[in-house]
Amino acid sequence: MKAIRTVLAATTALCAATAANATDLEVTHWWTSGGEAAAVAEFAKAFDATGNKWVDGAIAGSGGTARPIMISRITGGDPMGATQFNHGRQAEELVEAGLMRDLTDIAKAENWAEVVRPSSLLDSCTLDGRIYCVPVNIHSQQWLWLNNSVFEKAGIPVPSNWDEFAAAAPKLEEAGIVPLAMGQQPWQTTLAFQVLMVALAGPDAYTKVFGDKDTGLAGGPEITKVFQAAATARDMAKNSNVQNWNDATNMVITGKAAGQIMGDWAQGEFQVANQVAGKDYTCLPGLGVNEVIMTGGDAFYFPKVDDAAITEAQGVLAKVMLSPETQVAFNLKKGSLPVRGDVDLNAANDCMKKGLDILAKGSIIQTPDQLMSADSVSLVNDLFVEFFNTPDMSAEDAQARFVSIIEEAD
Ligand code: GAL
């Protein structure tokens, strides 16, 4: 009887909460792969449990497709309740234009400055001392994902670094396996290039070139190595004919390809396919050369709206996203690391543990978006894409153009 009464009381309380503040909140994001959808469902579940309703605004394609749509809705007077952007400066102009909600009071009340690590994540949300976003994860791009059984079948040991992987390419090709899976969307090319840059030139050189705009280094031998390795990667990926990053991951999972350079969100796909880290697949942070992680990832922004109920629901969602329970549930599915250091991560798999170790050592670098203006980043990205798609463009020519972009960059 007591149990029934408790259940009834709980149900009544939930209904009351639902009736009092049930607000539909549209949340836009570009998380549409199997692993991403599983992760975003954790946010929806946690938000719905507050009595509000998560209205899913997934935009298929990629961040590059989604961001212009999100921005034009906000500037065009049709804002969503909340929206994803990457850590960094992607939303800077919207914040400067006064279109984004100031979350400073919530951040203070919830003690974000204490719990969010590394502090650069909250810095990226801050403009003129005010906080405009909630960082929800740490994603790192610097990973090589390898299918172990493909190497076993080809009679090659599973590589432990980029050079061994590149050296294995001819044998893999002989065995009918695409050495490097790569989706054709431009951001994937750019990502691979940046990963090669950090791994092969080293994190200091990368930060000096992108952050300090050091043209001497940009034209020097460290970066020459990077452009040469990118030419090798271009050749290794010549028979990879998919568009989406998760289709490329799927080539690796199914053994059509041997490896993929991709962010740790690829892990969500391996998990959905019941693959076990360390057994079925190998992950090499920093391509096994320079073990660093880039503290990129995702943050949610809340456009200003003239509606008290939505404003209140926005505040609830901001808190929910950073709660310890949601941080664990979401990040385990997403393949990313939580932004709080005070959560229980016993369930972390091998690859996530590697990431956490690197983070604990402080071997972290910032994303190009954090180091450079959006315009300069897009010029660099365009060059990388052109190089990757133009087999007869030499590494030397590409490096010369890279130097002139860095000269003008801000
Ligand atoms: C990134 C985002 C990740 C992941 C990836 C592929 O921009 O930070 O969370 O979703 O895109 O969709």
C-alpha cells in the first residue's frame, strides 16, 4: 500500500511539474549518425524528465550544412530554443549582434567556472566577461581508427603510428582493401589535414602557425613533412568513394577499408556496431606520433526570445546539459569526454581512457576555430580541400600558398 501511495504521489508530482512548466523547446543540431542519435537521445531524455519537451531539430548533412541554416534562422527572426555550435568563434558575430542570450547568472549560480575543465572551454563561451554558451563535451579530432582483423588478414601487424600505417598501404591495396577511408565532404579533408599537422609537425609548431601566424614556421621543413604526408594520404584514399564521415567509418567497421582519420565521435559508430575497443579496433590518438587531444567539441547557445516560458525552459536545459548524470550518459554514447572533472567514468572504454589520460596530463591544444578568425580558417580549409582533390597539385605549391594565407591571417 505504501509503495502504491509513493508511486501515486510521484506521478502526481510529475503531472504537476508537467502542467506548470511544460514547454516545447526546439533544439537544432547536426547529430544524425547512429552514434550521434543515441547520444542526443540522452539529452532529450534528461530534459523531458524536467517536465518540458525536447523538440528535436536535427539537420542532416554536416556542420557545414547545418550552421548556415541555424544562423539564418536566428538572424531572420525565426530563432530556435537552443542550438549547437562548435567550441570557438562560430557564434561570435551572433553574440556581438546581441542575438544570443546571456547565461552569466546561470553560470554563476551553477558554479561553471569551478566545474568546467579545461577553462579554455568556458573562455570560448565568453565575450566581454559575459557567458553565452554551455560547453557539453570535449571532442578531439586527433585519432586514427583501425580495423584489427583487416591487418591480420593481410598478414601485417596492426600499425602503431602513421608511418607504419602509410607503409602498409601497398599490401592492403593488393588485398583489395582501401587503405584510408575518407568521406568527400570538405570538412573531413580539412580535419585529416589538421590532424596530420598536429601529429607530424608537433603541437607547438601547430599552435605557433595557427595562433601566432608564424610564417617562418609555415614555410619551414616541419610543415613540408605535413604536406608530403597529406599527398600520401590523398593517394591512400583514392578509392574511397563515400560522402558522409559515418559511411567512411562504416567502411572501416565492415573491413572494406583499413583505417580512418576522424574525431572521437567515430567511436559512437563502433559502439552502435557492438565493436570492442582494443579487440576489434585500435585507436591511435595523435596518429600514434604526438599524443595530444584538441579540446574541440560542442556547445549550446540560446537565442534571445521574447517569450517567458521559452526563456525559462532554456535555463532548465542549460543546467540539465551540465548535470553530472547527463554529462556521463551523453558522453559515453558520443565518444567524447565530459567537460566536468568530477563525474564517475568507470564505464569508459579503452579509447576514452586514453583520451582521459591525455587530458589529465594536460597535453591539449586548441582548435583552429579558437586560434583564428572564421574567415582565415575558411581560407586555410579551402586550400586543404583543393590540394586533396587535385592529385597533380604538388606539396611544394600547396605549402607556398599556405604561407601566403598565414601572412594575411587574423
Ligand atoms: C563535429 C561535432 C561532433 C560530431 C561531428 C560529426 O562538428 O563537434 O560532435 O558530431 O561534427 O558530425
